[in-house]
Amino acid sequence: MERELVSPDADGDERAVEAALRPRMLGEFIGQTRVREQLSLVLESARRRGKAPDHVLMSGAPGLGKTTLAMIIAAELAAPLRLTSGPALERAGDLAAILSTLAEGEVLFIDEIHRMARPAEEMLYLAMEDFRVDIVVGKGPGATAIPLEIAPFTLVGATTRAGLLPAPLRDRFGFVAHMDFYDAAELELVLFRSARLLGVALPEDAAREIARRSRGTPRIANRLLRRVRDFAEVRADGVLTADIAAAALNLYEVDGEGLDRLDRAVLGALLGKFGGGPVGLSTLAVAVGEEPETVEVVAEPFLVRQGLLARTPRGRVATAAAWIHLGLTPPPDAFGAAASAPPAGP
């Protein structure tokens, strides 16, 4: 439950809830100021020319609004939207079936585009540049490529691993945007908007409490808001305050910095069993009873971003801030101890 609560990924049930909270137009979208301004110029220029805009690539962590922006692009262009994902495109024929049925000006959204199969990816190159695909008929020496013209369209790709995109594919996008994590003030605005849609009376101090535990991610902020709402309805007669929000999130083991049970288990093992490190990933994973991939992919990115853990050539190391976060006194040789120490007197 704790990991699901602060996971940036969404399952099928949550996506239905998210759909009701998504902004519909660019002016309603909160945060990502630079991306919004750049994207508005791209879309307005395309509208004035009466042509499909350049293909758009959005990268960033899960839960920051990439899918929402794809839907907004289609809405701003008053164009149909076709959604698919990279893992679903296993063969070139899968992609050809979609491309051949696109209407002129339609927006095609491919989530996790870096996970496309290589044959589909190579077919996409020609489709993006020349709005044409080559259908291969037959096998062996007698195979024939039949060119098939497709309607001009706009591809919107989303990826959480931009470094895995091949350069030829990345270079074919006319506009590339990187989605940053949100600051607390932006998350508060997200929470106020979601609270209005959910019919929740959300005081400023309660919004601030939820925002600071949301790991810079709107999806997590909205999820925590719903859990706090449930807690207030059951245990506080529907009255939501900062204290109620804190009590609810403490119950779900999300602490004041957004760390959950797994995050604290990793730091606790690193400090309590290995003296702060360095320690190898596999050893650390065994100590917390998780798979190495879970520790590396799920827990580590947030801990590193918060400055609580460092990856070094010798292994994982807890920083001085990690000792302090768990209420311990960091040793003099703790990683980053000099930076976190108070300045010496005159």
C-alpha cells in the first residue's frame, strides 16, 4: 500500500480517476511554464499555417503530465487523438495498421516510445519524414516493397528514459520538451484545482502539508489528496486541516519529506547494518528483502534527488543528510558532512 501510494505509475483504476482531473486545454495546465510557452508557440504557428505541427517528444519521470499534454495538443488542434504504447508495437505491421488509418491532422500518441520494437521503429522514420510507409510483400529474394502514402499527422512521443531513444528517432522530432519535477507551490495549485473538482474543502495549510510529501509529482499529489479526503471523512467528520492531513499521511507511512516504508528501509539498512556504506546494490537489496531492480528503479532515484543517498564507484553511500533525516548524528567522515556542517565561528 505504501509503495503504491507514492509510486509515480498509475494502474488502470487510477487512470479512470485521473481522467476526471486532467486539464483539457493548455491554459488550464499548471506548472512546466517553459514547456507550456514553447508548446503554445508551436501549436499557434501550425494553426495559422493550416498544417500539422512538428512532431513532439516529451521526456521526464512518470506522473508529470506527458499524457495530459498529448491530449491537450489534440484538443488545441481540434484533431482526433490515437493512443498506443511502445511495448504494443512489436512488429512493423502493428505500426503500419495504425498509420494507414490515420486521418489528416490526427495526433498519434506513443507512450514509452523508447520500448518500440526495432522493425516498427525503422518504419516510423520514413512515416515521420515523408508520411509514407513501405509495405513488404513476399519473402526472400522475391520480396517487394510497396510504398503507401499516409495522411499528414503529428506524432507525440513520451519517454521516461530519453537516453534509450536512438539518435535517428530523436532527431526526427521538431520539438523536444523535458518535464521537470514540480516545486511545492506548483503542487499546491494542482491540489487546489483537484480539490475543487472533487468537491473537497482544502485549506492552504493542508495543501502545503500534502504538497511537501508528494515527491514533486502531480499524480502522487492527487493520490495523497484522495487518501487524506478519505481519512477526513471517516475520522474527522469531513473536516480537513493540516493536522488531519499529517495524521492521514503518517498512517500511510509517508513522512514529511515524502519517503515511504521502502525508502526508509533502504536508508535504515545502509546506516544500521553497513555504517553508511559503501555497499553494493545486491547486498543492500538482500538486506531490505527486495529485488535489486526494485531498489535501483523504485527507491534510489528519489533518495538521490533528495540528497540522502549517493552512488559511487565503490557502491551506495548514505549522505550526512540521511543520518540527520533518521534522527542520527552523522559521523565526521559521512558523505557530504562538510557541506551540511554549520559554519565555524570566528
